[in-house]
Amino acid sequence: MPRPLLFLVYSGSVAVSRITAGLAALGAASPLAVALQGEPAAQVAPPATELRLVVMLAVDQMIPEQLERLAPQLEGGLGRLYRQGTVYRDAMLPYARTETGAGHVTFSTGCLPRSHGVVGNGFWDRGLGREVYCVEDLEVCQVLGSGPVEGSGQRSPKNLDRPTIGEIMQAKNPASRVVSISAKDRAAIGMAGRSQGLVLWWDKNGGGFQTSTFYSPSIPDYVSHWNDGWLERNRGFVWEPVGNRTERDFRLIGSDVDDREGERPFSGLGVTFPYSIAKDASEKAMGNFAFETPLCDRFVAELAREAIRQESLGADDDVDLLCVSFSSCDVIGHANGPFSREVTDVLFRLDRELGLLFDELDKRVGADRWALALTADHGILPLPEYLRPRGVDAFRVPRGESSAFRGEFVERLQERLGSRVRHRSAPGGFRLDEEEMKAAGLDPATTRQVAAEVCREVAQRYPWVQTVYSYEEIQAFDESADGLEKLLRNSFQPDRTADLVVVNRPYVLEGIEKGTNHGSPHEYDRRIPLVFYGAAFPKRISSRPAGSQDVVPTLLGLLGVPAPGTGLDGVDLGSDL
Ligand SMILES: [Zn+2]
């Protein structure tokens, strides 16, 4: 089995060139290696460093501003990545539907939603004639410590239309191990895809980590053991900010006051620290509490460290893959907004957990033998109540206003068509009722076009609506499309895109009275952190345009593994390192 390896030419301890496996055969003292390094052969330190583990790290909903503003006080893993890695500070998602499922699969496949097919967290499946959750699969079921639970938690990667990096690595070398862990099913499965390995996510209904029969009929003993003990270990947990920071410390890093307008209360727990739950709370209540506080991030980190030890990740020359997605930033960000005390604390805690994780990797795998890519699956709109005093025209559209828009649209459409065709909410837009179209003898494509025109006319009276496109209009966008049209094209999948896509103006939250959301094509939802870390990646801040679709091409370049036959949409950023 040819070993995928990274070969580095060293000058002292600084990697000065990054060449692939093919060049490695030439040896460190070869004329080419010397030419790349630009130093005499006698000064070349011969040992090559072989990469043994790739880490794919997602922080759900983390915007790049978080790293920049918190950097002075980040002393753990996040700080290490930001200060020592290659940071793409202008990274953005190049597609319209900025949702968790789409973001994780773009990260793991190097492809855009229009290619990998996971256009959002859910979609209207035209073939099935129903709404489908992005990782649902009715043929499989969840697996707990006690074994498979028939008919429950049916999740698999069957809706992914492109291979993930784990699959690509295992196709090259079946001995490569893959581990993927998150609090969210769509994150853990979205990153692993059809890789053979350990894929775990949090069971909100009972607490503990689960997998799917798609991956395995059982979970490892050490995971069962962890599941048996988490509840007792965490009873009495009170969520308070770590680090004894003063008001001034928080002000210096742009963290807003704790109690502020627009925050959505945690389930019955208010909007200010401390957050706690009854000591004798049920397992289900504790499972939820863990998901809604940074406890779940700690659990994911604990399991990741345990998996490194138990699965012997990075222990030999078969390069392994560890995927980890931390969800607390998103769960809490939706309730409190990105500049809240709560999210600030989530990130300080994550910084600490990642510090421990990276220490474990240094110890077990070797400091030069693991490489990492950090990104997020999407950004977030700060709370409108936070933005308005700062001069941004952000606002919430009340539910009544939203219903009025839809009601007027249906009425006008009926006038135009001469028959009643109601709209239904579909993920990412509206769909038109197929039965009603059929009964009225209407051609779906023509009806969609008429509906888009009517919807645009009605939208003139609702200034928070920016524009409306029909399915056919988006389908017609080609490679020359630019701006919003290009973003919509990149989120288009013929079987999974709604009949009408309604795009609201920037800084508008529709139908949400408290907290905030993402999912729009606007910049604040598309901005993501993108950092590469490891011996091959110089300490650098780059303003080169990039996105999470570039991660897989870059890592495959590093590994010397060719792209899959189905192709990639991203580019290898390693060419300019
Ligand atoms: Zn997300």
C-alpha cells in the first residue's frame, strides 16, 4: 500500500517548502529539494516529517470576527490556530442557503451544494413528494449502548451525492481510520459521509452519544462507558463565565453586557448568568440542558480525546482522519447573538478544550505529524437590537406582516391563474400545491413563472423582501452568473430546490421575535473563519478569497491524494503557501 505522506524540507525548525509524495522519493538532499529550499545540501536537515492525522474542525456559526476580537485573550487551542496558522480572513461561502447541513458537507466534500446535493438542513424532495431532513434515512436506525433501536433516530449520509474526504482517503488506503463526532447528527454524518468508522452524535432525548446502523450495529465499549457516567459526573453543573474577567476585560474584546434586549431565554432559564438546572433533573432534561449550554462542547471534546487514544488515531503511517464539530456556538448564538456574554464564554471554553485536544495530539501523534483545517458551516446575523444603535437598519418582521405578504400573494395568484393554487412553505422557499395545479390543469413550469412574477409585484408593498426567483429562473443561471444569481445557482439542485425562492433584504429577521438566525445569501451569513494549521502551513494572514470548499482540495494536495473522479469545486490553496 503506497503511503500518502507529507514531505517537508526543513531549515532549522521552519518548513520552507511543501512538496508532495512524488517528490519525497527524490530525498531531502536531491538537487530539486535543494533548489526548492535555496540552501546548500550540507545545511539540509534530512528527516522528513510524515503526516499521520488530518483534523477537520468545524465551529458551528463561528464568524471570523470572533477569532479576531477574542485573540488577545485566547490562550488555548483557538489562540494557537489563530496565531500560528494560515488564516484566510476574507473566507466566505459562495452559495445562497447558509445552513448547517450544507456547510458541513461543503467542508467535507470540497464541493458546492449544487454538486453534493445537501442544499440545506432539509429540502422538498420532488421525487418523493415530501420534505426530507438532510441526513434522514428510513432504512436505518439509531444505535445506543444497548444496541439498535428499531424505528428511532433514522440517520445516514444517503443524501450526500459526493464523496467526503474520509471516503477519498479510504479509497486510497482502506487502513485509514475515520472518526467523526458532534452534538448534531447532520454535522457528524455530514463530515464523515460514507466513510467506514466511528461516527457519533448527541442523543437529545436521553443524553449520551449514539450512532446509526449505517455505520455500526454497536458502539464501542469506551463510548458506552462514557455514556453510563456523564449524567452523574455533571449533575449540579452551573453555567457561569470562566476566567474571572472584569467588565473592562469584556468591553476590550467587544462583548456586550449580559442582560440585553432581543435575547431568547433558554428553556425556562432566563437570559442571564448563571444558568442551572435542578440537581435531580431527569436524564432527558439534563440531555437538553447539556445541548443548550457549553456542556455538549466539553462532551464532544472529551470523546474526541478518548477516541484519539482508543482508536489509535495517527499512530501509524496510514493517515487517519478526525472530524469534530462543536455546536454550542450555534445553539447559544441563535438565542443570544454572536457578541453576547454567552457566546463569548462558549468560545473561551472551546479555546480551553481545544488546547487539551491539541496537547493530546502533540503527545500521541507528534507535533509535526498532524494537520488541521478549521472553519464554520455558516455565519450569523447579530441581534437587530444590537445592530440598530450601531447605525445598521436591522429589524424583525412580525409574523402578522409575514402572513399578510403570503396571503396577498395567494390572492393575486388566484386572480391571475383563475384557479386557487396555494403556496406551501418548503425549506428554502415556497412550493406550489401540486394537486391543486393538477386539478386546475396548469403546467407547473408556467405556473411557477407566473407565481414568481406575481410574488415580485406583491413584494413591492413589503419593503423587507428583496427579490423572488422561480425554480426555472435559477435553473437557467449559467457560469456567467454573478452576485446573488451565482450564489443561488450554487445552491440549486434540480430535485431539491423549491418552486419559488424569496430573498429578504439584508439585516431582516422574518418571523423571529427573539434571538437570531442565519440561512440567507447575505455576507454576514456567508462569512466564515478558515484556518489551516500544521507544519506545512506557514504562520500567515491571507486576504486571498477562499471558502470551505477549498479545504478538501488543499488537504488532498498535502496528502498527495488525487481528487475523486466526480471532481471538486474548490481549489488547492496550498499552491501559494
Ligand atoms: Zn450550523
